[in-house]
Amino acid sequence: MERAMNCPKCNAQLQSFVHQGVEIERCGGCGGLWFDVFEHEELRELSGSDAIDTGAPAKVPAGTGSGLCPKDQQRLFSMVVAGQPHIAYESCGLCHGVFFDAGEFKDFRETTFGERLRAIFGVARVAQGQA
Ligand SMILES: [Zn+2]
Ligand SMILES: [Zn+2]
């Protein structure tokens, strides 16, 4: 039997579902997504994975959630995606799971395609620091 996991942002229960063999937790309240370590990297590569993100984040008053890891109750710390500093997410220092607000995973995925294009044309280094 699995222990219920609660959203670090709004405390609603996380619902698990499977996309192409990868298990993901999505919050029934705010629509945020919880990924176990490396799952978000794995999912980014899978076709159609933008569909797991419901898009519009529900408005949650600041301080509603515990800010703790749903798996092991460690305090999450804020991170930004390398090369995409507008995407802030929460990460657990113990299990290395990550929490994305609704809409952020889509963004994370899309910008990656742009980054790959830049890498193909060899201008990734030039583009850095101009954003
Ligand atoms: Zn939530
Ligand atoms: Zn954790």
C-alpha cells in the first residue's frame, strides 16, 4: 500500500498516473507536478509528455503548502533551470525529486528544443548571458 503524498505547494493530495511507463505525481489542487529523481529529464524526451502538464497554475496563497518533500518531509529548496532562469522549481536535497508548478514543465520542455537548435548551430555559448 502506498502512503499518500501531499503537494508541497497547496497540501492537496498528489495523484499518481503513468505516462509511457514513467510514473508521475500530479497535484489535484494546483496542478503542480512531482517527479522522482531524473524523471523530469526522462519525460522531457518522450513524445506527448507536454500533455501531462495541465498548464494554467491554480492561484495558491503564499504559505499554504508545507514546502516539504512529499516523500521524505525534507525542506525543499528553490532552484532555477540551467539556461532557463525564468523557470523556478523546488528540489529535495535528500531524494532529489523535483516539483514544478503547473505550466513550468511545458516551458521546460519547449525551451529545450530551442536550446538544441542553438546547439546544432553552434551558437549556444554566444547566446548565454544575453537572455
Ligand atoms: Zn498543489
Ligand atoms: Zn525528498
